[in-house]
Amino acid sequence: MAFTWSASHISFCTIYTFLFLSSFSFCSARDTLTFRNPINDSLGESLVSAGKRFELGFFTPSGSSKHGRYVGIWYYKSSPMVVVWVANRIEPVLSKTTGAFTISENGDLQVLDNTKKLWSAKIRGSTSSNRTVKLLDSGNLVLIEGQAGSETILWQSFDNPTDTFLPGMKMNAEMTLTSWKSQVDPAPGNYTFRQDQDRGNQYKIENRAIPYWKSGLSGELFNSDNNLVFTAISNLLSNSTSGTGRSKYKIKNKTLTSTTPGRFVYYGMRLVMDLDGHIKLYKLDNDTAPASWSLTRMEPRDNCSVFNACGSFGSCNIEKSPMCNCLDGFQPKALNHWNSGFYSEGCTRNYSICRKGDNFLMLKITGVGTDGGNGIYKQSAHECKVECLSDCRCQAYSFQNSEMSRTKANTATCWIWSEDVNNIQEESIDGRRDARELYVRVGLSDIDEHPKPKGFSNKKKQFDPIILMIIATSMVIACCYLYYFTRKKVAKGQESVNRERNQANAAFRLYDSERQVKDLIDSGQFREDDKKGIDVPFFDLKSILAATDYFSDAKKLGQGGFGPVYKGSFPGGQEIAIKRLSGGSGQGLEEFKNEVVLIAKLQHRNLVRLLGYCIKGDEKILLYEYMPNKSLDSFLFVCKTRPGHLPRKSKVTFVACSTASHNEESYRMWAGLQWCHAPNIKNRHIV
């Protein structure tokens, strides 16, 4: 029997199929879970917010080589996954087949690994039958109790963040953002971001409880767009928003506002405490999946923004090396640490302040710590300066009129520091327009004695003319002394060179003054020590020995009554005749004196000249010009057949030969006298 489909059957099946598919679609993209409907990792289940902004489920950190599973919230279909919250960040689920996220029988929200509880919201006091967990489009996960229209929030992820602050959260004294331990491990890391309890509406980053960065280093007076906590971010952190399309839940007699996406002014922003120690502000570039993000702000923005980077009274400039320098009038507290690159101990004053003549060092800065400072209202910079000088505790001041400081009338325009000034950030080379003037109190001598480094400036100082005159005079005297000693040194060097040159070339002066010789004879003594007072050139015995090859026979020219005569050659080729007093000659000191006197009187162009002498122990030596034409007797012997035939232009030495016969000696003497009576020789020259 054939079955015939009627129109009513077809219509019923169509409606049933539509309802079935709609039900399946709803179940596959649900945003809530209950006690009877948990999320199981083995089934790949997750929660997706109604507007498909966020997703909750099990995940493994991107790049992790481990198989640990965490329950987290991330931006829907983000690639790579942008995780904003993690439940079981300390202990992961070990297997993908055993994890579950559920409401327990006592109404607590838990992460289970089989039956082992890894994390819970720690909510007690009710059963699970009337409790629901819901993921909102703001990214907030809430545990709700009650029926529609009268729900109460028992717990929410916005009050228990991990490392990310989302729009709709409100930063309070109990809230802390904690960085991940690493890129693949969401366990709590070293850095935390929270409110600064010591300063109103300010925030700080700590590295293992040690201050690492503080917002508003310059306080309200120096508030600018270059600080992370500017107006928009301040509103983000304080949840100062406006908009429509909000749903309200009660949180134990308080009202929680959950903003609908698209209505929130700061939607598309997130603040992340990164594991590298920076608090980073990201902005959503596009509102469609997959979303892309760009980094718009980061603090600390550089090493100079780190809290107390250069310590008290140390200025920081990231464009310089080293980046930290002590202000004028200050020096490092610990020089060894400072030279090693550890600047946090800062600088100390060279001289105390609160004395007569205190002045101010003006600095152009882009940031300064307000710790130890107090803001008051003053109408002018002069009033601010007077206020500082009236208090010995005042270390520095800064003034900015209310119009520039963007504050209301009669608010703080004068900032007074009564404690050490820190976190001073020097104006950069590009000369940013938001630079401010800071006046640091110093002694007058500090400004005069210490030149300012580049980048800093202070008021022009008039130098005392007397000081300038003293400096100029001192410089002239120093130059004169330098010139004098230089000339003296050069003269000594030249004298030494000339002496060596004279001895090397045997180019000696001829001291032919008969008076000097007579004075020498009349002194009555002529010992070796007498050479110190003689003007006649003195020769060293060593040089004479070297010139005569130690008086070798090969150098011997002849022998006379005084002693032997040798030919000597000094370095440079100069030849001389050397008379050496012989111990067996029968002549001594008296003959030596007579020889000097005789030669001194007979200075003539046709006679040899005395060049010098040498006295060393028993040695007494005279040095003459060397005559290459030999002595007179050589000519006299030759001239026996031609008496009187001598070269009149020649200079000869009279040498008496003891071996010649008397007649021969008389002949030689006659020939010599005949030559000497030539027109060029006068009788008075002969003794």
C-alpha cells in the first residue's frame, strides 16, 4: 500500500526540521552552562558570547610542547589566539580527554581533571539548581543566581583578572594584573600592575614586590599625552564610561553594568601586563574576525622611564651614553657601582644648601618624580622661588601656570620638593614641546665650578673681571716659563752638538793671545788641575791616543829636544801634528811653558799655529797644524847645491837634528835665516 504525503504532513515535517536545526545551532554556540550542562574538553565544547566577541573553552598555549590544557577566554576566532583570562593558570589539565568546566553540586564553579579539582571560584552557600554561568560580550564571565529579571552576580572574572584589563573592568585597591611566567606558561610571572596605594589615582608596576615603574611621575602638574595614564586610559581603568544598551545585575546590594558591544566608548582596547615588565595598551584595528591589534602605548617606554633609573639627583637621557649623569654640584654616592652601570643609588650634594647665596640650576626635563613633593597655588614663578628659599628643606621647585597645566583656577601651579628629587628625565635632543623647567637648589659655587653637560641649561652667569685677569696673568707667566725652559734646553743641546762636532772635525778655535799665555806662565804653577782655567783648547788624551794609534811608530814624524812628533788624524779627516814631551828628553814643565810662549809670539801666516794642548798625569802634549811639506831640514839637505832655494809660500817647522855635523847644522841655520829674512818676515818675530 503506497503512502501518500498530504500537504499537512509536508508542512509539519518542514516545521520540525527547522526547529531541530535551530535547536542544534543554539546548542553548538551557547553562551551559558549549568550543573547538568558542563563543558567537556573531550567533546570540544565551548561558550561563545551572544555577539560572538569572546569564546571560552579549553586551550593549549600557542607554541607549547607540553599537552597541558587550560580553561580560558579569548577573542572569538582570533589568530593567533589572544587569551584575556585563564582559570587554572597554576595547574593545567594533563589530558584532553579528562578536563571539565562545571558547576559543582554545592554551586561552586570549578575546573576538574576527572574528579580532581584544579581550580574553583570559591563560592559557597547554595545548591547548583538555580545557578548559571554566562559569557558576556564584554569578555566577562559571570556566575548568576536567580531567575530572569532578578539575577544576582555571585562571582565574575572581571574581579579576578589574570594579565589583561578589559573595558568594563574597574581598577581598585584589590585588583592586580599579573604577567604570565612565559609565552607558553600562563602561571603567575614576576611583574604585577596595580594601584599605587601611596598616591591617589596613580598606578605602578612591581618586579617581585620591588617598584619598577610608577605612573604620573610628574603628577597632575606634568600630566601629558606622553604618560601612559592620560585621560582616556585613566577613564578606562576607572570605568568612567558613557553609552546605552546596558543590562544590570545586582552584586550583593550593588549594581553591575554590563555594556553591550558597540555602545562602549573604549571598546576595542585592552591593557596587558606583559612578561617583559611592560604594561601595554593594544587597540583593535578591525572589528571583524580574525581581529588584528596594534600596540599604541607602552610603559616604561624606555630605560629612563624605569622607576628611579638614575637615583636621586641623577638625570637620565636615553640618547646619551652613559644614560645617567649627576647634576651639577652633585657626585655619585657609590662611584664603583656608578661606573659599573648601576645608577639607582643616585647622587649626593658636594656642598650643603640653605646658605647665603643659594641659587637654582634650571633644567629642561620631560619627567620627574613627585615623591617628596607638594603642590601649592602661586600666581608667579617668583612667588614659587621665594617659597622654596624660605624653607631649608626645599630641594627644588617647578612652576607652571594653570593654563599650561590644564588645571582649573586656584589649583596647584607650584610644585615644591622637600626631599631628594628622583626620576629626572632630561629633555631629548629633538626638543620635545612638552618639556618643563625644573629648578634644583644648589650653592652658588656649584654652578660656577661645574660646567653643564650638553642638553642642560642654566641662567647666564657674570664672571668676576678680577678672576679673569688672574687667569690671564697666570697663563702669560706659564707661557714665559715654558718658553724660557724650552730655549734653555735647546741651547744646551746645541752646545753639546757643537762640542761633538768640533771634536769630530778638529775645527778648533785658535787662541793666539800672548797676554793670556803670559798670565798662564806668570801664575807660577802649571799642574794638571790648571787646565780648568786655561782658555787654550783642551783635548782629551783618549782622542789623541785614537788619532795616533797609541803613538805608533808608523805615525811618528820625527824627534826633537822636546820629544817625538806624531801625525794624528781626527774623525772627519782633519790632520794635526802632535808633540809629546819625552821623559828622557831632559826637558820638562819649563820647556813646555816656553814652547807655548814662543808659538804665541810667532803667530804668522808662514809659521805653524798652536791648536791645543793636553795634560794627563805625566803626559804633556802640544797640538799643531800639520804641514804636508815636511820640516825645514828636509829642504836644507836638498838645498846644499842650491842654497836658499825654498818655497816661500810654505810653512815649515824648525827641527834641530842632533845627529848632523856642526858644519851641516850651521849651513842649515844660515839657509833658514836667509829664508826668514825674506820680505814677508820681520826680525822682531825671531827670538
